[in-house]
Amino acid sequence: MLILHKMKPFLDNDFLLETNTAKELYSSSAVKMPIIDYHCHLSPKQIAENKNFKNLTELWLYGDHYKWRAMRTNGVSEKYCTGDATDWEKFEAWAKTVPHTLRNPLYHWTHMELKIFFGYNGILNGDTAKEVWDLANDKLKMNHFTPQGLLEMMNVEVVCTTDDPIDSLVYHKQIAASTCKTKVFPTWRPDKAMAVEDAEAFNVYIDKLAAVSEIKISTFNDLLNALEVRHDFFASLGCKLSDHGIEEFYAEHYTGEEIQTSFFKIRSGIELDLLEIRKFKSAMLYELGVMDNDKGWAQQFHYGALRNNNTRLLSQLGPDTGFDSIHDVNGAAAMSKFLNRLDIENKLTKTIIYNLNPSQNEVVATMIGNFQDGIIPGKIQFGSGWWFLDQKIGMENQMNALSSLGLLSRFIGMLTDSRSFLSFPRHEYFRRILCNLLGNDVENGLINKDMDLLNKMVQDICYYNAKNYFNFN
């Protein structure tokens, strides 16, 4: 007998939800939770100024290296990615690329964003580009289609931007004094204070740090004192997190004399050798970790990216334009040594580790269990699927590794890691995937159907765990 299966519509109300239990969990718990986006790259200036976007390209395509990579792969000229094409021409080029993104998360995200923000239920392609362009641009003229309005529309309670220690944070001050309903806090990102690979660029940065901290930086201790001044300043504006973008963890043995000597060398314009660089980074990571612990901040580590691979286009377009990939560095021993040193000295603060290489999922999931303190639930976190892994398979693999080797129930959940105000449906994407994992387990008899327990778990992962972990006021 032939059994006909009804085809499931694309992006319907039950998108990604395969079972009745998953649908129930999503509708009764996940969908209701506010968003705490504790790591992103949104512009504080845009939030503070709160101006309407001139068109959909400005809102959706400017700075989006995910889309640029897809467009280049589809044979689209750089003119339509970062070049001098008109905004309409860039949007049209993206629309023509969308059909070629089938099975890439961009296909899901694109249509979720068009549906949620603009009420568009069709499919974006070359033929529908003008229709979508006109629809979106008409809505962008409305008063609530501003940065703050979009945050409110998505029920975003907290946003943590990513900011350099020398930043004035003037826009954070403006936001705090405004009527913005979303709380916007800075995040301390001191990567440039560790970037000793290029002596000239490092010295330019240190001179700027000296100016804003009003500390003459002649020694390594001066550098730490200047950073401490800025650390205090960030804390005064509500900062509760640091973030480090590192290829790998650094935990070389070093002496204070060695670090001081290296600092003198580089301030004299002398390039350090590889071991000196690794020792300096090791010292900086440790000292910055101590600073974070002393203020009760959480520290984040994004590791495993091999950045700026295409030097020809890097020289033309600059960093963060779509030429990064997954690194294959094996950092387990250094990660352990780094965390262990802080732990021995009772200086290990709340820590979130994000890996970009999926082969490291189980490494991280087991490493975090070594340094839980029995006091703070989920003190050491395996961060959500990041960058190339913030898609369905990547999220599932991350949560499965964490479930198998740790406590998924203590997970602090999703973030956007995005520069776009239209990226918040990624939280919905994550929440649907989470509910589907749990729902499938229930209906396959792998866990019992205790809906009170399951609903609480979903609410915690989507919202309450992060709220309690960071103690946002």
C-alpha cells in the first residue's frame, strides 16, 4: 500500500519543529522569552543616533561578509559587494544570489528576516527583487524602523556591543541617557593591546592608549596600569564582559624580566621573535584574566579562526570583509594550562569558550568540566555555535556535545555575533532547533515527557541562565 506523506511548507509556523512536543515547547516557552544578546558587533553610534535607514541595502548588506562571500562564490563582481555599485544594484545582485544559497543558512536567515520584519512571505530572487526592495523601503520610512525600534520589535532586553579599550564610549553614554528600552552595554575587547606581531602598529596603538588613560607607558607595568584605568571606565558604564579573538590559547612559561625586555624591544621598534610573541601574549591573557576576575566580569574567548587569508584583497578591502576560515590548531593543552593557572591562584572568573573548529567540540565540552567551582552554576561555559558554526548542524553538534559531556540545562544560549539589526531572528532559529532536539528525544523515548521540567529548561537556556550569569541590572 502506497503511503503519501504531506509535504511540509517552507518557513511555516512549525519551521524546524518536527514533533508535537517540539511545537508545544516552542509555543509555550521559547517564543515568549526576551532576548539577551550578550555578544554582537552592532554600532553603538547607530543605536544612539537612532536614524531611519535610507534603504534595505544600508540596513541589510553593508558590512555583511557572510553575504559577500556567497556573492563572490556565485561569480558576483566585487563592485556589487564592497564596491561603487548603487545600493539598488547591490541588492539586486544579492537577490539573484539567494536561490544559489539553498542548504546554506543564509537561505533560512534571509527569508526569516524578510518575513519577521517586513511581512514578506515569498521567495527572494532576481524576479522578486524589485517587489521586496519597494516593500522594505516603504516600511523603513516608518518611525519604528530605526535601530532602537528594531530592537524593541524583537523584544531585545540587553545588547552587549564589542568595544576597544581606547573607545570613548560616548554613544553608550548617549544611549543610557535616552529613552531606549533596550539596555546597551560595552564589552571590553583588548585584542590590539596584545597584537605585538607588528611593532609599528602596536606602538601607534599604545600611544593612543597612553593618551586616553593619561598614563605615560614606558614599562610593561605602565601598560597594565593604563589598561586598568580603561577597565575601570568600562565598568562605570555597565560593562560586565570581556572578549578575546585569538587564534589559539597562549600559556607559555615566562618571567617578568622576559616580558619587560620584550616590551622595551617592541617600544624601540624592534620586532619580536615567535617565542617572544607567544610569551608576551601569554602574560597579557593572564593579566587581563586577573582584571576581569577582580571585577566579577565574565571573559569570552573566541578561538580557532584563521583570519585574512587573502592578502591581495586584504590590502584592498581591509579586515572583516569575508576572507577568514576555520583554523586547525590544537589548543587543548594550552587552554588547560591557561585556565589552570588562573584557577590555582583563585583568579578564574566566569569564562565562555567558543571554538570555530567543530572537531574541538568535545575538547571544549570536557575542558569546561575541569574548572567548574561548585558555587556558580555553569561558571565555565561552552559557547554557542559561532560564525561558521551558527547554523542548524553546527548548533545541534554543539548542544549534543554539551549534553553528552556536561549540562545543557546550564547553557547560557544564543547570541547574534552580528553587525546587522536584522540578525535577531537567529535567536528564534536557535530556539526552534533547541526545542526540536528536546522534542525528538521525548517522542523517541529518550527522555520523559515532564513538560514542567522541559519548559523550565527551555526558558532557562533561552533567557534566564544568561540573565543570572551576567547579573544585568
